[in-house]
Amino acid sequence: MQLTIAFQTDKPLAAYGPLAQTVEAYGFDGVTVYNDLLYQPAWLPLLEMARATNRVRVGVAAVNPFTCHPLNIAGNIALIDEAAQGRAYLGLARGSWLDFLGIDPKRAVTALREALECVRHLLRQSKEPYAGSIFPLAGGDSLRWPILRSEIPFLLGTWGMATLRACIGEISEVKIGGSANPDVIPHFRNGIADAAASASRDPATIGVAVGAVCVVDEDGAAARRRARREVALYLPVVAALDPTLQIDPALLARISAAANAYDYDAASSLISDDLLRRFAFAGAPDEVAQQAQALFAAGAGRVEFGTPHGLTPQEGLRLLGERVLPALHRG
């Protein structure tokens, strides 16, 4: 039962180390940074967190290989792992908002598989060629400094079973992003079992992480109001990906139309409390703890509380550390 905290990379560089220290002091198991387009690249914030902590796992969720070549990914995560003394993990995903850059990956599944294989090949400092069709390595050379760990854990961020099957040989964890829906976890567990069998892997060695927006406050109603606005933008996207979600198509179309028009007041007004619970951790501390517990009961190995954490980031992190985490440990 792993509990982690994720931060958006929109802060002064000096803020990341103290934030990670706070997460560690409360007793969480790990700290993650996002790598969303138009925010700060993850590597320097993550380096600050690695240097400032001693116990927690540190990682990025997730990098995409279309804006950062596997060679750069391998080099950066190797340095992060060295700074963390072997506590780093690497998350890869297709990535969102690539159309902003005019990027339209035509072979995204193949690219993700090759990127994972290529990064691993480089971390192992193999001088053999890597015969990728998208990310080939000519061979004869590799990373030119001592690497602390060649077997850094890899996470795959995906909703797609084809991507899961293609990448199953390289990963130790799958992250279901933008969801707090317990019903989707058995679906992924079944998908992992099928993919692992085809790759002769034990499915028990592949974890399932669930992460979403989190807004916790003593005023549960106020927390839910804030969370509705946070999830209005991505709810239509995730709803279309979740095969277990029961939602009226007409309602989904109205939410999507309002969000596309940047009318987040209208979009959030259409999101009921029950629907919100499928997409965000929101409410008073005991309510958020109950949501996380339901995910663990459904088979999640890790729950990650994402930005903004509370009505203010400071109060949200405090309540997660002082109220939610102890409640889950007691449970």
C-alpha cells in the first residue's frame, strides 16, 4: 500500500527540495513530478528533490519520447538516480498536447516500446547495436560515465491495452492517470495478466498506480467545488478512455462542449459528487482517505495524490500528511 505525492513543475527551483523533505517527513513513500508541456522540464526539480531526501522514491510521470530523445532520457534519469542513491524511477507515456508542437505520432505504440528498450540498452551501457525502427542505435559506444543502476524501474502511463502489451517486457508499474475510479483497476489487472502471460512474466511483479487531482480541506464541499473546476478540462478525455465508466453520453457531450469553450463554471456545474469521485480525490480528510482505501481494496498498489492538493497547496499537503495518511495507516 504505497502512497505518494505528485507536484506540477510550476514553482521556483528552490521550492522543490523543501517540498520533497516535507513529503518524506510525513511518511509518504514517494514524490513525483509531472513533465507536462509548457511547464518546467522535470529534470532539475527532480534533482532538487533527490538531493533533499534520503528515503522516498523519486520519479517523473511522465516523459514522452517525441520531445525528449531516449538518449537524453537515459542520461537524465541516470544522473537523478545517482543523486538519489538508487531511489529513482522513470515514467514514460505518449504525452498530451503534442498538437501544440505540430507533433502527431503515427506509430506511438512502437515508439513507446522502443523508447523503453533503448533507454534500458543505454543504461546497461551495451555497445551492441539496437535495431529500432524509430530509435536505432548504431552500436560501438554507449554512455561514457559510470552508471549507478542499469535496472532503474520503469513506469508506463497508459490507458491502452495495445500499448501495455507492447511494453510489458520493460516495465514494473502501470499508471492510470486522471482517474480515481476503483472499477477500472480490475480491468487493468486483467490486461496486465494477459500481457504478462504472453511475455512469460509474473503479473504480480507489475504494479498498478492510480493518480488524479486531489483537493482536501476541512470544508469538504469547498474542496469538491475546487476539484470540479480542476477536472472539467480532462474529464471528457478520460471518460472516453475508461471502459468501466457509466455516464450518459448527452451529459458527457455537454461537459465537453463547455470545457472546449473554456466555460469551466458551466462544465463544473454538470459534474455530480458521484461522478467527481471517479476522477478526483476531493472532500474532507476522512472522505479522501476512504477514496484511497477503496482503490487499494480494488487492487491498486499505489495511490498518488496530485496537484493542487488543497484549497491552498500548503494546507492540502498538511492535511494529507497529518490526517489522510494516518487514517490510511490505521485502516
